[in-house]
Amino acid sequence: MTKEKTRNIDRELFETAKKYIPGGVNSPVRSFKAVGGSPVFVKRAKGSRLYAENGGCFIDYCLSWGALMMGHAYPRVIKGLERVIKRGTSYGAVTKAETELAKLIVEAVPSIDRVRLTNSGTEAVMGAVRLARGHTKKNAIIKFEGAYHGHADYLLDEAGSGMATLGRSASSGVPEDFTRYTISLPYNDLKKVESMVEKLNGKIAAIIVEPVAANSGVIIPEAEFLRGLRKIADKFNIVLIFDEVITGFRLSYGGAQEFFDVKPDLTCLGKIIGGGLPIGAFGGKKEIMRLLAPEGSVYQAGTLSGNPVAVTSGISTLKELKKVNPYAILEKRKEKLCSGIKSSAEKRGIKLEINSIGSMFSIFFTDRKVKNFSTAKTQDTDLFKEFFHGLLKEGVYFSPSGFEANFLSTFHKDAEINKTLEAVERTFKAM
Ligand SMILES: *Cc1c(COP(=O)(O)O)cnc(C)c1O
């Protein structure tokens, strides 16, 4: 098939989708708005690869936005699903499997004693924030600019990738009153947090933070940032919430809190713990989790929460991660990839910054160090577009925005890395 023809297939499918679905997508970042052109329609996926309706095959570094640590269609996960699905898809009643997944999470994540399952990361965050407010009997929360914590009204303030891409600082349809208790501060700036907490003496219920920011591109916490937040939270009776929807089971089996050795009071999980099915979870200290209904007075519920299909996928995924323990090798492969990209760019005088940790990375076309949302915004988004489409032509699918993270799975082996580096080399050459 000619290139022109394949492009037409995606364009036609997208036009049809737009007739029935707003913008043709069910989540805005999928639309390629940040990079232009029609999004690639996916037909199937396996291991590290996406196979498109247009006949193309891509090494996938988006991996369902980080959800697929074990790659696409991982055999054990699929086998488990085949088994469970024949026994019914939802009971609206309790199952042993829920306890099994909860036990795996409690045993893995250092600060979690009890965990409640939800259907998405958004719901997990909403539950955690409500719980923090119920526990402290305070209302205000601090979040960080460029952080994304799902699409709850009061958290769509300076909310990172999707929003940055759309060029809005907040969504319309959110009454001003609903964000009255939300304070957005720059990431990696402990002083600003400290002075805000002091200024609002006694009003802050929670500080919610992505321990590694991953929704304005990957941004690494500076030494002492997380530990400093822990100290402030302790001093002022504030609940510290780590939103580990991306970093949980990604940075290490115990998440960012294990990696950095800082314990939050509450943790939000999602993505990886569902192994590609819709899920979320929040958990933490017994004393706080006890406040949740039915034990306590903080209400939270879900018809399909803990449904056997998503839970089984999660159990197989976590068990495999525990057994395979891919963290060190994935970090090594990521290093090889990132240093290769860096030297390839240097050779051609292309200025870029790569932020990376564990098996996640982002490329920013800028000569500034990226340590918060405003420095992330110094990137040349036109260059990113060119880079993205160049790679796509070469069969490499990066996350379609310069404000997003890229990920490796256990199927991203040396052969994939080498192929990607060759594609990068040719792409830079053409830029
Ligand atoms: C993806 C994400 C969410 C939202 O999870 P959904 O399952 O999309 O609702 C929340 N927080 C972070 C850090 C995320 O990356």
C-alpha cells in the first residue's frame, strides 16, 4: 500500500468516527490534536507492537498511557481472562478475587494497609480526596501545576497534558466555586508549598502529588521535594496523597514510594493494576481507610467496582510483575534508548532535554532543564510534531504529545530499542 493510501484510511475512519463521537475520540489526547493529522486506528496489538487498520505496524511507546507494563496481550493475562469471562462478567456481589488483588496491592505498596477498588484512576482520586477531607474536617487541597489527577471538576486546574495541548488552563463547565478549594502550585517548589500552608493555617486537608510528574512530560522530583512534602503534611495535620496511577508498579513493584522511600498517607492507583482493563484503587493507613462507608461516614461506591474481569487481569499482571521483576532490565534498556536519542540529536545540533526514570521518559525540544510545568512549556511543539510524525513513518509510535510520557514494556527488548534508534537517526536526519 502506498503511504498516501494508508493516510487516507485513517482520515476516512476518523471522519466517520467524528460523525458519531465528539471529536471522533473517547478521550481527547487520542485525537492527535497536539501533533496534527489523523490518529492511527488500531486493529490489534501484541507484545511491543500496535497493528493498525492502515496495515502499519508500530513499536508502541505509549502502551495505553503506561497501563501495559507487561506489553500487549500478555499470554498469562489473556489466559486468565478467557477463564474468568466464561463464569460471568459481573456479579454485584463479593468475590475472593477482590481480596486476592487487594492483598497483592497491600503486600506490594509500603503505605497501604487497606485498599478500595474503583473503575478508573479518576474515581480513585475522587475517593482519596473525599476521604482526606472527611478525615481532617478541612476543605482546601494543594495540587501542582501540570499534574493530571483525572477529570473531577475541582482537579481540572492547570491539569497537564490533555489540557496543555488544548491550550486551556481549565475546562469550561466547571463552576468557579468548585475550584475554590483547589490551590495549584509549581512542582518542585517546597518553599511555595510551605508559605501557602502557613498562610492558610489550618485549612488544608490534603496535598496531592504525582511523585514523578508524568502528565506534563516526565518531571523528576528534586531531592527532598517529596520528603519535604511529608514533613509539611506531618507538621500541619495534612493528608499527603501520592497519585501513583502512573508510577505505581511502574517505578518499582512498590511504586514511587518504595523507589524514593517516602510514605504518603493515601495512594491512588490505576493503569497497570488493571493490566489493560478499566480499574483504579485508593488505599492507605487503616485509621484513615476506616472512615470509608460502610465502616465510616465517607461515602464511595461503584456498580462495577472490583468486577471479576478487571480484577482477574490485575491479579495476573501483578503476579507476573512480581515474578519477572523487570525493573532493572527495563531501566537499562531505557538508558540505552535515551542516551542513543541524545547523542543522535547532538550530532545534528538538535537541542533537546530528556527526562527519564525507571522505564519512563519524555523528550522535550528545549535547551532548558525541565523541572516544572512552566519549563516544560518552553519546548518547541512544532519540532515535536515533526519528530513524532517522522517516527510514525518509520514504524515507531510515541505518545502523541510533547507533554506526555513514553513507556517501555517487558517486550521492548534490545531489538526494539535498536530499531527505534535507527528510526530516530533517520528522523533527525530529515528534520
Ligand atoms: C491516568 C491518570 C489518572 C486518571 O486515571 P483514569 O483511569 O484515566 O481515570 C489520574 N492520575 C494520574 C497521575 C494519571 O496518569
